Amino acid sequence: MKKLEDYPAQDIRSLLETEAWTQPLAPITRSKFKPWQQAVFWGLRLYIVAMLIVVFWAFWHGAEA
């Protein structure tokens, strides 16, 4: 298996240009969520908090027994 150093620099340069790795990346922007999507994500957050409370409560009572 060849290492990167085994290839000529021109081959590597041409590969980078054909794959467009030398061009800057497109800017990243935030997505706008619809109200129902925001409600789903808030519901997931509340679910995670509720499950953490249940787990800590179960661990606390299991440790006392």
C-alpha cells in the first residue's frame, strides 16, 4: 500500500482540484424550524429531563436499599 509521500506532488494537486478541495466551503446557516418541529424538539427535551429524574430517583432508592 502506497503512502501519500510516494505519489508525485502534481498528482496530489490535480486530485485536490478535481475534487474541489481547494475551494472554500459554502457558508453554513441555521435552519428555520416550523412550529410543530419546535414543539417536537421541546417535547424531546422535556422527555429527557423526565427520564433523568426517573433514573436518579431509581438510583437513589436502589442505593438506600
